[in-house]
Amino acid sequence: MGGQVATSSNYPYYYQHYARSQDWLAATLVIPRQLFSIDHDLFRSSVRRFIQEEILPYHADWERDGVVPRELWQLAGSKGLLCCDVPTEYGGLGAGFLYSVIVAEEMAASGASGPYFHLHSDIVAPYLVHYGTDEQKATWLPKMARGEAIGALAMSEPSGGSDVQGIQTVARRVGDEYVLHGQKVFISNGQLADLVIVAAQTNPGSRAKGLTLFLVEGDRPGFSRGRPLDKIGLKAQDNCELFFDDVHIPATNVLGEVGGGFRQLMQELKQERLLQALRSVAVAEAAIRWTVDYVTQRQVFGKSLATYQNTQFQMAENLAATLAQRVLVDRCIELHLVNQLADVDAAIVKLNAVELHCKVVDECLQLFGGWGYMWEYPIARAYADARQTKLSGGSVEVMKVIISRWLFGPDVAKIRTRTGAVQPVARAEAEGA
């Protein structure tokens, strides 16, 4: 920092100072990453440049506004940052999931938590790619790739979020239409969304078997949005309640099969949880980078804070744990690329990554002293933003339930084949009986 105190006037420069040193941590790692090619590295450089030029100088203003301008989405689309994994015939980059990984990592590492590109591109768009009709894909995916239409996913309700089977929003079939009635909450991209994928019960009382997904356009009569929610962190990220007061939608807006919504959600949640894990590791790496830079320059009792054994040991432990988690995340990415990432894998990597994320930013903030509690510092923002990672995409408690069922399920044990796929087998067989 060179003794300079970050204020609202010089904060953008302060942020960019750290953004320009993104390669510092990668250069210190004893286990280099093997996932990416030269083409990936070039794309990463372009993403980093876009963040530095088009996002970081304005992010503090967006935090005050509570929303990112629509123009940024269109600009990101024009630069190829949206829907990287969507096939080219539907307007996407068609480049593969690793390009989506790069965008998500760079956004997280920069501390730019406002633009939720990964939700739009890698959580919402895949539902259309995997389950949409040709007409649905042709209508929405090109607009989403260009940033002209923003997507959201509406699962959570006031009565609960992680219990997807307990969704109470109802869709009644009336002739060639469905009439949607209910309420959703904590919906990211909710204020700006032009398309919302809504989970609703088409057979109330049937829980998982009655769940269906619907495409709901943002201008449908009866569809309204609540005020932006006042969150602890993610101040620039658009998040609100959604209300469906007898919204009439054509039967052609069903996404996939009637009653197939639960299976679709469970299948897509694996990628969502992996995305959270890789973003958490990117933030932990960034927090370490910021902190090493700060403690090296910070003087305490006449010498650098970095010379104290407590500082050195604490940062050594954080780096070791983060590197180990990075290796696990990269292995899970490899499995996902060949469709071999199991539900329990996604739960494990998400659980470990978010727990580490919160621990690292907390311990790094402590080394900043009082300055770490100031909103002008990226570490303060990272601390405030971190807490939601234990809640979204399934809470850490739900991750533990998934892992426990895998360990202690009464009917099956799970073992890995040579290909790495998880296969159910009789417990007696797994134990060699």
C-alpha cells in the first residue's frame, strides 16, 4: 500500500493495484495447474483486462446503487464473456466449460461480486441447453449470449430454500395454459431478469414427483418484483423477492417434462456447487495475495508485520490449505468435463471450499487490523461476501447430509470403478461378502 490509505476517492485505483498482480500467487504454487492451454491463458488475459477496465472502476458505485447496469451485460456479451459453454448454433461461444471456469475465477479473484455472470451463463443457460425445446433455445440463448436477456433461477421460497421438495409455488393446468401462483425469495439477478426459470408444483402434495420447471418472461402480467434485498454483503449483486399472482403462461413454457423438475434440479446442482467451490478457492487465493502484500509493508513495533512468526505461520497454513483445495477443485473440474462428477463429489468439494473460504478471509482480515474492517479495503468486502457461500447452492448442512447418506445409506454402498464413476453396489458386495 505504500502507506496510502484507501478512501472512496482512491478506492478504484487501490483495487486495480491488486488486480494487476493476479499472477503473483500462481507463480508461488509448488503444484502448477494443468487444466489450461495457451488459448485459455489468452482468454484469461482478456477477461482480466475487461474486469480492470469495465468493472472495477465502477463497482463501488454499483454497490451504492444495489444493482449492476444492464449495459454491462451487453458489453460482456459483445466481448464473449457470457454463455461460453453454450453451442455456437445458439449464439454461444461454444468453447467449453473451462472458459466458463476462467470467467468465474477471474470475477471472484477481483472481488467484483456484483455482476453474477456465472449464474446467468453457467447455471441458468444449461437448463435451456439440456432440457429446452429447439424453439425455447432459439428464442432465449442467443439473447442471453449477447447480454440482451438476463436469466435467473427461482427455487428458494420464504418457507425454505434447501428443501426443494417442499416448494409451495403452484402451477395449475387450465386448458393450454398454466396459472402460476406463489412467491420466491433471495433470487439473484431478480430485478433485471428477462427470463426466470421457476420451480413450481404441478401436483401439490407429491413433493419431488410433482415438481416442474417453467420459463417465465419478465413482462408477464401478474409477475412482479419486490424491492432489492438489503444484504450483509454482495452489495452490488441484484437480489430480490419475486411474486407470481395468477400468472398465465402457455404450456409450451414448460421446461423439460411435467413432473421432471426435481431430477433436472438435482442434475444441474452439481455444476452450481462446483462453480461455488472454484470461486471460493479463487477468493481465498486473492485474500492471501492481498494480505501478503499488506503485511510486508505494514510496520508494527518498528518492523514489518511479515517478519513475525505468527504472521508467517498463519499465512503458511492458509496457503497450504488453499493449495490442497485448489488441487481437489481442479480434479473435480476434470471429472465434470467428462461427466463423471458425482453428487457426493460436488457436495464434498463445495463443503470444503466454502469452509476454507470463510476461514481464510477471516484470518487474513485480522492481519489488516482496523483497516481490515474498513469497507474501502477488498478484504473487508470479501469477508462480508463470504458468508453467503455457506447458504447458497445448498447449505453446508445439506452438503453434510448428502455425504452422510453416501457413507451410511442402508441399502447401497458406493465404490469407484477404474473410470472414476461412482457406481451403486450392494453393501455386502462392497464389503467383500
